[in-house]
Amino acid sequence: MSIIAGLTPVETQPRRVQNGTQATTNALAVLGVAIEGTIPFAVEAFISLNNMIAGDTFLVLEEVRDEDDATYREYGRTTFYDVQTSPMVWFEAKACQGWRIRIQRTAGADRDVTFQYFRRW
């Protein structure tokens, strides 16, 4: 199935391109590495905030690459506070040529954040 007439996706199932665990810090940092390609692709992901406790605050930014100048621009931001009753945060599919999540602890202690990124062409 093609979303854009005349284009056929090479992959029909999401392919995990990155997973891991990274500690949050009080500096705004890319979670894992940016997912990039030379042609547009769909990207989706989840991060797990299950290690948050009372007093923790995390800022999560989702950014996409502007193909005109290769600069990452903010797509959306969300702040998470304290213990998460639903700790799995899902990022819906977006068509782009570059995408990343940045995360920052703004209160509390450093915590591990588990993430998985999926991509399809």
C-alpha cells in the first residue's frame, strides 16, 4: 500500500533501527542518535518513563529535520512530572528525512530511559 500515489514502500513492516537505555541529565540531550535518510521515510517510536519517581520532571522534545538546510526543528514538546501511571510514551508515525527525540531532566535525579525507534520506507 502506498500513501503517496506512485511510490511503493520498500519495507511494509516497521524495522527497529535503534533501541537502548540512556540516563537523563539536566542537559538537553538527543535520546540515542538521530534517525536520518536520503529519502523520506516514516518513523515512530516509544520511550519508557517507568523509572520516574515523585519529584522528577522530564522535558521531551520531538524534532524533525528541515530538508532545506538540514537543521532540526521542534515538532512538539511535552513535560512529564512525577510517577507515570502510563509510562510508555508512543510517538506516532511521521514522514520525514530526519527525526530525533531530545530529553532533559529539569527536576529530580538522573533516571534511565528505555527507547525503541522504528522506521519504514
